[in-house]
Amino acid sequence: MSGVLVTGGTGKTGKTLVQLLRSAGVQARVAGRNPAAADPDAIRFDWNDPTTYGPALDGMDRVFLLAPVESVDPLPLVEPFLRQAERAGIRRLVMLGSAIVLPNAPSAVEMAAQVRALPGGVVLRASGFMQNFLRPHPLAEHIHRLGEIRTAAGDGELGWVDARDIAASAAALLADLGVDARSDYLITGPRGMSYPQAAQIITAQTGRQVRVERITEKEQAAAYHSSGMPTEFADALAAVERGIEEGRENQVSTAVLELTGRPPRAFAEFVSDHAYEWTQ
């Protein structure tokens, strides 16, 4: 038996990845805390319950790894899973990492290093998700309710990428073990984009007037916290905007084209595909 264990299989990237793999005739086992009863290939998986690791890995030879979200220290939970995956003989493990390293989160760097050290280990370092402009993300909620983007990033640019392109990149590596793979890929959109530029594109594409409200890093952290994020994670995420403003996160690569054979989607195309989000 062989197939791909997809952790986070109901999320932004995982859901599309599952569809792509199954369309290619590859078994995709969806791992999550509340597996869908209607999906025979869904299985319970909980990072806080190591007894779920073995059954999830059983019979699989590939893994898509999404580490626990909203955590600045995921390694203590992920490390035992990596060791178990290695013992199970996993031949390729693709982890969705981040091009942006959260402040005071050194274990994320160590986790990526451990994945790269595994036989067949690959890290996809994705830039900011275009899907953050869709609800229920706090950024999108402000656009929908108030017609504004609240940011501490100024005019700094980020290589925003569509989660569909991340999924397609992962599928290219997981569907066929014969595909040569590096241990690390920077996954971005076609060009850098600032929040003011995003507001202009949404306005032009949808007719919905969107303005930019410039706030401080402290105000952004408070907003993230009030949306339900853990305080430590909210503070770290807000601090990222300082790096964006200073130009430290404006990275662009050709990895999506290299892996999938087509260029990544531009933000204007993403907005066109989801125009209903801002016009309803």
C-alpha cells in the first residue's frame, strides 16, 4: 500500500492538495482532529495525541506536513512525529514552512533543518498567503466590514502567493516519487506587493472602495489578539510587519514555475476569482 498522508488536509492548502492528488490517481489520506465520516480516507490525527501518529502513517510512503498553527514553538510536538515517520520508512516528506520566520521562534528554523535532514525531506517556504484577504482572516474581516486594510507594514512589499499554487507545488513533489527534488524551495507569487497596492487592485477589480489605515505594531498586535489569536503569536505576527516595512521580506522566486510548469497566479487574478468576497 502506498499513498500520501496529508496533515491539515481540510485547510487552505491541504484541501486543494488532496483534490489534486486524488485527481492524479494517488491515494490521499486526510488527517485531522475531526475526520469527515463521509470520507473513507479520513483519519483522526491530533498533534497533542502521539497515539494517533502511527495509525495515520500506516501504509503511507509520503507525507505532507503542516505543523501546528498559531504556535511560536511547534518543534516539541512535531519532532516525535518526524522520528516516527522516519522509522515508518516514509520516502518523501514535504513540509509547508514559511518564508517569514516569526520573531522569537527559533524552533521553526530547527524544525525545517530536521525535515531537510530526512531522506526525501523537502521544505516549502511559502510567502504570505493571498487567502489572508479572504474571511475569516482578520485582514479580510476589516475589508468586508469597514472597507479598510489596517497595517503596520507601510509601503513594504511581500511576495504574496495563492495557496492553490502552494498546493500544486506540493502535489508535483508528492504525486511522483520519481521527480527530483531539492530540500528547500521558496514559494512566492510573481512579484512583490504592498498593502496599498492590494487595496488599489481590489478597488479596481471589484468596485469596492478599499482604503489603507496605517497603525502601529502595538495596535496590530492588540487587534490580532482580540480576534482570538494567542497573545504570544499575535505579538510575533504583528512584529513581522516591521520586517515587511523595512523591506526584509520582499522575496520573489520562480519555484512555482519550476515545479508546476506554469507561473504563479498574480493577485489581480486571485481577486477576480474571489470578487464575491468583497462585493457581498
